[in-house]
Amino acid sequence: MTTAPWRDPALPAVARVDDLLSRMTLEEKTAQLYGVWVGADTGGDGVAPHQHDMTTDYDWDELITRGLGQLTRSFGTAPVDPALGARALARAQRRIAAAGRFGIPAVAHEECLAGFTAWRATAYPVPLAWGAAFDPPLVEEMARRIGQDLRSVGVHQGLAPVLDVVRDPRWGRVEETIGEDPYLVGTVGSAYVRGLESAGIVATLKHFAGYASSVGARNLAPVRAGTREFADVTLPPFEMALREGGARSVMAAYTERDGVPASADPELLTQLLREDWGFTGTVVADYFGIGFLQTLHRVAGTPARAAHLALEAGIDVELPTVKYYGDALNAAVRAGEVPEALIDRAARRVLLQKCELGLLDEDWQPETPETVDLDSAANRAVARRLAEESVVLLDNPDGLLPLSPDTRIAVVGPRAADALAMLGCYSFPSHVLTHHPEAELGIEIPTLLESLRAELPDAKVTFAEGCPVSDPDVTGIEEAVARAAEADVCVAVLGDRAGLFGRGTSGEGCDVADLRLPGVQGALLDALVTTGVPVVLVLLTGRPYALGRWHGRLGAVVQAFFPGEEGGPAVAGVLSGRVNPSGRLPVSVPQVTGGQPWTYLQPPLGLAGEVSNLDPTPLYPFGHGRSYTTFTWEDVDGPETGLGTDGSYDLSLTVRNTGDRAGAEVVQLYLHDPVADVTRPDVRLIGYQRLELPAGGSARVTFHFHTDLSAFTDRGGRRVVEPGDLELRLGTSSADVRHTARLSLTGPVRVLGPDRRMRCETSVAAE
């Protein structure tokens, strides 16, 4: 029997795919360009926007005779036992392979933003917590474990990470981002990509590009980002994750920029992404994003025109289910309205990726595990460590924390006794189980109340909810005040409830008008403070909230960003002192509910000054976080010097733990550019290093700065390094500068290409 060339693994992938394409009909080629969402709800609310009016019924048996590009969320649509789900997916893949002429299975994809979005899978901290940890290697390990779990049940592609940079904290999806700084987002996001890809999973970068810059922080609202904001803030994390992480897929954003939707923008998806950056993977639509070109953006009058615009722009795969890349597209091609070359271009990319995944090999077999454990002890250990590292001690002015082991504690607040307080909107319980109230949670999630009682067994702990998360019900405040008045200390546990499209206070489609605490939680906190009992405020949130109203009136403030299933023990460990807090803010915490939107990346006129009575200075700046130990920074080696515009400079210092317990310091390197061709942020992060030090221990860290890191987009749209003065500022936050090194760059303006250095490498030597 002669094996067709496309089945021969000894041939180059390009040759195999070209041979296969030459044998396929138009319908067989377009079938590789869409997914099918088995079990998606077509009648009511779903887990994606407009799911109810964009999902159509189809004849599965007839459809798969053409082949199939993707299978959508076999595990992430309803509670399915993982082992049974794996076997069901394997059966579906065998049916797909058997039905088509070429026996090619589908790519199975799932959400994996904060863990595999599947029943009984580990719920890790959300990306904003990854940013707070400032620990890319740990994020990479988490992603590797997520990828291994995905692979174990037959999944090939993960729709993560989110690389949007926070521009307005009122946006509902802030919890899904890594922070408000592109360097932090890029380095941590690239680590996640490396971890996922190392497990053989195709990482999908989203949302490309500009999604987080929507007007008024409204989900899907138009983007008003200018050329330089787009080039210098929005795009770098994506470029870094492609170049350094090796991501093999990109998801087009829902939004438009300057009137052009991302899903219909060839300058973005083809010229920039492929021609300038050299990307060779697949571009997938965000769910129903191609249809939105017709229904929401109204740049297409027919389904065929929407499909044409998306294909021409560079979208290879319609997700989550077939509607626009199916029969309407085939008819348009046969009518001469859409060039078949566009179909061939997209199908070639899809099939090349299937070839990489082994799905074109004759001996391919789907995974059929007998047992599956998606929430292993090793998973939980990583989830616990990341949760502990991400907790930020914002304030502890009088040393109220750690709590005494035998004190009387009144735990108050709507987030204290609810397991879902730990989870973001893309966790399976928040994302899917709300539609299946009959199903059990599937994983163990200790509440903070339970965790604190376990952490401090000799303490007398009482509890009162006080008020709901968002409802305006104040009837429980009186009881909460009574419990607080009887205690030595009150722990007020406030924050968000993650949800989708208005069903939560944080999450996709859960945008807010201002940054006041949800519901009447502010009134509850006011009442607790008036008791005179010291109050420890613990926030379990998906975004920062304005806390200036209580500044100086609280005993301590602890911030955790949806810390996952191990978040309860992690936060309780910080309160008890078992865990020395080491998280740093990935987003600024505002002083007042107005005066926003604001992130720390501001040019001079974006800062406080005499030109306006509104002071946007945050209460706690980007990078801020306190510890139960103390650190000194010594022997800074960074003399003033001249440097060419293509030069390097090493900046070293010794960090010493001068306290009596182990702890972690995060040394942050910022750039200040006094004079430039265009206005520049006053400071911006260009490097950081997390240092774990025992009591009395020290380490010497060196930042290897290259002038590429000072580059920006000039008036002509070029990325340049300019001659002139620069300052490298070492700080514990964007506002707390400990040491400054001054450089003078000499030589010509240097224009950078795609091979520029994007990372400030560091080296650490123990002392």
C-alpha cells in the first residue's frame, strides 16, 4: 500500500500540506477553518456574549463528512467528569476522522486563563495575581502544569494568556490582565506562554489588540488609543510573547480602533503580525467575532462579506462554531465574490499546525486515560505558593499584623464565608457552574473564615456577613458592628463577586462607573471603623478600589486579587504571620473614586500639578507592597557615565534582609527620560528581580541595561533610541526611588528593527 505524501512524516510539513490541499475540495478546505461547539445553548444566556443569537443548529453527522477544524470546549461547557470527558472527546475525534475522506481529527481547544476551565480542575490565582507575585518562573511552572492537564485529556490549544495592558481599572476584565505596565505584562505573560507551550499546548495570545483601551472602560467599546500608545503600550507584550514565549496562535480582539475592527484589519493581522513580526501560526476569531463584523460593527452587510473581510484581514479560524466560514463562504467563493486563494492561505496555516501536532500522521490516536486527576496535590502546591506570593500588604502602620494567636477576632464581610470569593470569572465554578446549580463545586476551596480558624486555633473567631456583595441591603450592618465591638480586632473581608455580563461586580462585561467598593460595603466599613476596634481590611477583588476615604483609619490593609482555590489558606497565612507578604501591586490603588481612569504611565501633564484641581496621585502606587521584615539596599554600583545609543550598562546593588525572618524583596528598575521627541511617561518599568532572602541574608543583583530599552515611537512612527540624558531609577515602587544612575547617550538617533532587545536581563549572586 502506497502512503500519500501528505501522510509521510519524513517529508517537510510544507510539502505534506501542499499535497493535501491539492486533493481537497472547497468544502473540505473551509471545514478546516471553523470550530463546532457541541452542547452550546442556542436559546438563552450562555457563557459568551451574544451566544443566544449567534449559535445555530446543525446536522453534526453531515457536517463532519467534510472534516472539521476545531472542537470547542468539550470540558468547559458543562460539568463533565474529566475521565468520562476524555473518553467522550476521543470518541468524537474518532467519528470526525472516520467521517471525512482524509481521516483528520479536529484541534480541541479550551479556556485556561486561571487553570483549565473544567470541572474538578485546579483553580489557580487570576492573572492579576500573577502580576502581583512578580515571579515569572513560578507562573511558567503553573502554566506547564495547566498544559500537562490539558494534554492528558486530549486538548491541543489553550485560549490564554490575556496580554491586554490595563488602561482603565473600571473595565470588567482587569482581573484577567497581568497589570498596568507593558513590561510586567510582557515578561510574566511570556513565562505563561513558555510553560503552556512546553507541555505541547498551542498558546493563544489575546486579545489582539487594543481591547483594554476601550472608551469609558465599557466592554467592546471603541478604542481611542493613539499611534504611540498602541505601539509602546499595547503591542510590546504580544511581540515579547511571540518572540520569547513561542506562542503559536493569536486571537483577534472584538474591538475597533479608529473605525477599523481588529477582525477586519489586514494592517494589524497580516502586515504587522506576519510580515513585520514574522508570525507563522494561526489567527483565531474571538467567539462570534466574525459575525460581529455584520451585527455589531456593521462593516459587512452579509455573512459572506463578513467572512471575506475576516479572511482578507488574516483570521484563519472561525470560533466558537460554524456560521460565517461555512456554506455562505463556499457560495461566495463559487460566485467569484471571494478569492479561493484566501481559503487556501488560511487552510494551509491550519493544516501546518495540525501537522506540528501530529494530527496528520497515520498512526495518530486520541488520548483515552483510564483515570484523570486535574487537581493533584502538586497542582495545589503550586496554586498555594502563587497565592501566597501574590498577597499584597498595602499598609500595616502600627504593626497590628501578624495577629496574635489567642486574640478575639470578629470576621465580618460578604466575602469571608464564600468559597467563590477566591475565584475569577474564567474559573469553572464562576464561569459555568452558575448555570448548573445542581452540580457540586468539584474542588475543595476553603473560605477565608474557615482558613483563619484553622490557622489560629486558639483564637476566638466570630462571624457576621454584614451586607451582600452588591445589593443595597444594610440590615446586617448592625449585627456586624456588634460582633466587632466584642472583639480585640475586626477582620473586614470585602470585595468582588466574579461573573459574566453584569452577573458579577468583576469579570467580562462587568464594567463599573467608578471605583467605589461594590454595593454598601463602604458603609459597612465606615460602621466598623467607628467602633474604635482596630480593623484589618482584607480585599478579595478583581480590580483596585479607591481606599482614600479610610486612609489612616485602618489597622492594616491586605489586598488579594482572586487568589484561587488555595487563596483562603494563603491570605490566612499572611494574617497569622506564617506567610511573610511579598506581593507588589500590578495596578495602582486610587485615592478617590473619581480622578480616574489613571495608571502610573503618565507624561508630566498626566500627573498632579497646578493646571487642575484634580489630583490623580494614587494612594498606593504601582509596585508597592510591604513586608514583615526589613531590607537595606547597599553598595550601589552605577556611576554617572556616557554611553553610545547602541551601548550597554550594568547597574548592581546588594540587598540585605535586616529583619529576624525570611522574606522576599522585589527590586524594580525604572527609566526616566527627561527630554524626548514626544512626551514620555515620567517613569516606566524596564526591569525587576524578586529576591528570596533568609533573615540576615543578602544577595547582589545586577541589571544588564541596554539602550534598546529606552526606545520609543517617534513622530515619524519609527522606534528609536535618542541621544540625550537618561535616569535609571531603582525603587521599591514606581514612586519610592532608592537610587538613581544618570546616563548620557551620545551618537546618532538609532532606528530599531524587530530584533531589538525587549528584556533587561538580570543576574543574582548570593553573598
